[in-house]
Amino acid sequence: MRTSAYLRYIITGVFLLLAILFGKYLWDDNMYSPWTRDGRVKADILHIAPDVSGIVTNVAVRDNQFVHKGDILFSIDKSRYAHVLTQAEATLAAQQAEKGMRSKEAARRSTLDASIVTSENREAAASLSSIAGAKYQAAAAARDTAQLNLERTDVRAPVDGYVTNLHVYAGDFATAGVPQLAVIDSNSYYVSGYFEETKLPYLKVNDKVEIRLMSGGPALQGHIESISRGITDRDASTGRELLADINPTFNWVRLAQRVPVRIHIDDLDKNHQLVAGMTCTVIVQPGKK
């Protein structure tokens, strides 16, 4: 009977010890192991705005469509800019004719005898020739600008990527500099892992990283590209007298701050359907390069 009681005590003690060891393992794993569930997939998002203003005549893409660099996204009415180009070419031709005439006149007067043409007339002819040349250069620049504006009526994709947030339609008036849609650069996906500050000593640039998406699928491989060197202090602000205004409250339980760590994805291919904003778990493998 007593042996049975001892056996129960021993079994209870063993389970208690295992529970303590398991709890310590979970504590150490959560506090010190270099991993975080707070990871986000990110990408470079380009806001596409026209360089010229006008009526949109054609939208060549659909929302979420993949486009290649140089593909036309939408077009703006070309008529006005074509007329401006024609006018600029006409002005350039007139200035070219005047430049030729003034150059010949200056060259002719420079060869005449002083008894026929005074030095003042020679200088005036040379000055007029220089002015005509400057006007010609200005007209050429205006022609080039008009040509550029006409070309910019076709708004093209600056990178390979996905069209998103498309809110431009034929008939809309597009204003220069005002974004009409966004393109997500398909070659720019990366992961931003938000690690607690207590785990920073275990993180090194170029350490191998395993990325597990919440959506499932095979894990992605990457490496630490950089570690952020600054985050916002929410408890500090500037007072009315431009002095520091520090929050006087202090909590006994101090929460570790989260520091962004940029992670490069090494094995990204078309089979991985990444979406900017997706959640993932980031597991760092210290010492592995």
C-alpha cells in the first residue's frame, strides 16, 4: 500500500518536473528565440500619375492585371498636344530660316572693306546672328518638349507588376501629377518582420530565415537584409514651448518594443502567389549564411 503511494508521488513529481521544464522551454522560446509571428509581406507600390493633363481616351488594362515594363496603361487625348507640336515645328523652321539669313549677313559684312561697312555694322550683324542662333535653340527645345508631351499622352508601366486600385475610365479628366492607379512591382517582394527588442542580439545581417505564410504552402527561404535603426517614441512629444513633453506614467509591466527587420526572399518565383500585406511567421536561423 505504501509502495503504491510512493509510486503515485514519484509519477506526480515526474509530471510536475516535465511541466516545469516544458514551461521553461516555452518561456525561453518565446522570449529569446529569434522568431516572430508578426511578419508582413511587402512590395514596392508605384503610384502612376500622368505627366500631362487631358481627357482619358482609352484604358488598356484591367484591375489586378499583370503588365510588363513599357506596356500602355491608359492614354490621354493627343489632339491638343499634336497641334502644339505642329506649331513648335513651324516656329523652329522660321527660326532656322532667320538664323541662316543672319549668319550669311554677318559673314558677308565681315568680308567687306571698312569704307563700305563700319565696324559698328559688323558688330550689329554678328550680334543679330547670335540672337537668331539663341532663338533657334529655344525653338528646338520647345519642339522637343512638345514632342515629349505628345509621347507622354500614353502612360506606360514603369516596371513589371500588377495593376491595382484601378479607378480611371475613358472619359475621365486626368490631371498631371495626380495618381490614377497603382502598380505593384512583381520583382520587389520582401518581408518585414517585427521582432521584439529582446531578440535583437540574436539577429545578424545575412542570417538565413525561414518564412511561413499564414495562407499555407511550402516555406520560403530568405536572409536578413537589414535591421531598422529607429522607431517612434510614442511617449515623447513637443510641448507648446517647444520643450519635450514626456508622459509621466509608468507601467510595472514593460512591453518590449517591436523593431522592423527587412528580409530578402531568396527563392521567389511565379509559383508563390504573394500579396502585399499578407501575414507570415519569420524564423531566423542564427549563424547560418
